[in-house]
Amino acid sequence: MTDHATGKNVIIKHIYKFEEGLAPLLQKIVDLCGFQPDLRLPEKKINQTNRKPWQEYFVGKPELIRIVTERCQTDQMFGYDLSPQL
């Protein structure tokens, strides 16, 4: 995979979907890295927002939609919809 900011290749061993929930992901990371098993996340959800589909932010800007779909192609592996149509 290439880092678009630097143009350098990046080695990725694990990819996690945020939608899986943070607690299960944290447990996987704790197990993988050998951290203390009692490591916990705070329970409070502090960054919840109601967001529109990404395409709505780029209405009338086809070049920006092209850039997003080009640079986020790997997101399709996880089932994210990158179709430019609303």
C-alpha cells in the first residue's frame, strides 16, 4: 500500500474496522502487543455525530469525488460504498 502523503510504501499487518467497536479492537491489540490485560477504554462516547453520506459534501464537485474514490479504493474491501452517485 502507498502512503499518498509521502509516496512511500507502507507495510500493514492488521486493519480494523471502527464499526466493530473499540472494546473488541482494543482487546485484539492488547493480545497482539502483549500489553497489560486490564487495559480498558473509557465508557463514555464523546464523539458521536449524525453525518450525511460523504457524497453530499461534494455535490457539484466531481473532481473532489474522483480524488476521494481514487484514494480510498482499499476501503471498498470493507464494504464501504464509494460510488459517486447519491
